[in-house]
Amino acid sequence: MGKCNGRCALVVICGLQLVAALERQIFDFLGYQWAPILANFIHIMAVIMAIFGTMQYRSHHLIMYAVWLVLWVGWNSFIICFYLEVGHLSQDRDFLMTFNTSLHRSWWMENGPGCLVTPVLNSNLAPDDHHVITVSGCLLDYQYIEVLSSALQVFLSLFGFVYACYVSKVFLDDEDSFDFIGGFDSYGYQPPQKTSHLQLQPLYT
């Protein structure tokens, strides 16, 4: 029962991670955030691998998933620090998210709840094929939406890491208890020895 509960909980956590990652991937695509797009894609593949490993009793898949979650928490912690401009990080360094291929920022910057976008006409600050806008009236600034999204990923990853370690340990214990390759050899099983047949001879008196 304990193993089943652990497996079920891990599948549920992976399902929530998958939904959250797909939602984030969509908005990162809309904002041309190429670095997060690449990280999200790897994360989605790792979560799918974890679900497969959980259903098929593959402990190695769960160990790889747990290792990835450590990197994933580190990446999301960087995203949080980036948007909160912790230390020397600054949101003006857009090339960190777009690989310096565009001037786009987070999709939520212009499309956040309550945001009013006003184009600035005849501005000399805009590069070629771009325009300057002002954004006002947002109920929640875009950087805080990004921070909340990353915080959710960290929260789910912590639970996923704990359950992945627990379930993989259960699988490894089962592998140690049952040697599926050697059959019953691990239990010292010996096949029955063939007994010699005694030939009965008639007794004459």
C-alpha cells in the first residue's frame, strides 16, 4: 500500500508539473524567451520520463529525474533573482532570456491583468522595425507574475524530488529482494536431486 501511495503521489506531482510547464512554455513562446523555452522543453521531457519510470518501475529514470530537478530549482531560482534584480542582475540585460536575438521581454509585460498599452508615436528611441510603448494600470507587474510562476515550479520540484527519491528507493529495494535475472538463485534455491533407482532383485531361499 505504501509503495502504491508513493507512486500515485509522484504521478500526480508529475502531472501538475507537466501542466504548469506547458502553460509556461506557451507564454514564453509568445514572448520569444528562447532560454526559458529551451529549459522548459528539457523539463517537460524529464517529467514525461519520470511518469514512464514510475509506471514501469524504472528506478534509474527516477534518479535522473531527481538530478534534473536540482538543476531545475537552480534555474528557477535564477529567474526569480533576475526579475527581482537581486545582486548585479538587471532586467535590462534581455540577451540573457532571448540569446540577444530580439528586444522582446516577457509576454506579461504588455498583457498582464489590467495593463493598458499606449504606443508612443514619433519616438527616436525605437530601433528600426520597432515601436516604443508605455504600459500602465497593471494590477500586477509582469516581473511578479514571472516570479510567482518560477516559485510554483520550485514548490512542485521540491515535492517531486522527495517522492522521486522515496519511490526509487522502494524500487531499488525490490530489485535487491528479487533477482529477476537469476530467478531463484538469490535465495539459494537448489533443484531437487535425482535419486538413484534401486533395482529390485528377487530373493531366493
